[in-house]
Amino acid sequence: MAEAKATHLKNRPLSPHLQIYKPMLTMMMSIVHRITGGALYVGTLLLVWWLVAAATGPNAYASVQWFMETLIGRLILFGYTWALIHHLLGGIKHFVWDLGYGFGPAEREWMTAATLVGSIVCTIMLWIVGYLVMGGIR
């Protein structure tokens, strides 16, 4: 009985792992999609901080606005904007896949690259438009 069990374990195939797979753009963007989901959670806490400060009064709101206007605050806001747009475009890509389209190697790579480039371009364009509408950085 023990001998049969041992031979059964010897013949089991080994599961592939990350050291066997060549990193592909779709694999990397899947990881980034999960990271941006976590970043959106933290960014939403910043949004809650801003809303609570706005409801609390002018002094609390001014302190949040001061932080958001610092270099660190602007970098955080820029990263949050990119994470939001990237996660949105990744969700649209996954919706297209759920409909049964874009599974070919060329289409899959094109959609993944378009998600990455589109998120970067949209983020930069949104910040440029915001800069022009708000009248520049103070």
C-alpha cells in the first residue's frame, strides 16, 4: 500500500512557476492592475480625509489643501489619478475579454499596451487640462 502511494507521487507533474515563464506584458500588467486596486483603496482614504475636512470647517480644509499643494501631495494625487485611469482601462479590457473578444496573441498584447499607454496619456492630458482650468500651480 505504501509502495503504491509512493509511485503515484513520483509520476505527478510539477506545476509551472514564475521561474519557468518568460515575463510577458499581460502578466506584468495583471500585477500592476492588482497594485493599482490597492492604491485606489489608499487614495480613497485620502478622498475621505478631504471630504471630512471640508465638512469640519475652514481650518481643517485649509490644512488638507496645504498638504495637497505640496510636492509630495501633488505626486500622490498624480499617482492616484494614474491608478484610477489605469484600473478603469484595465477593467474595460477585462470586460472585452469577458465578452469573448481579444484573446489572440496580437490582440491581447495590443490591448494591454493600449491600456498602459492610454492610462499615461489620459493622466497627463487630464493634469494639463486641470492646470489650464485652475490657472496654473500656485
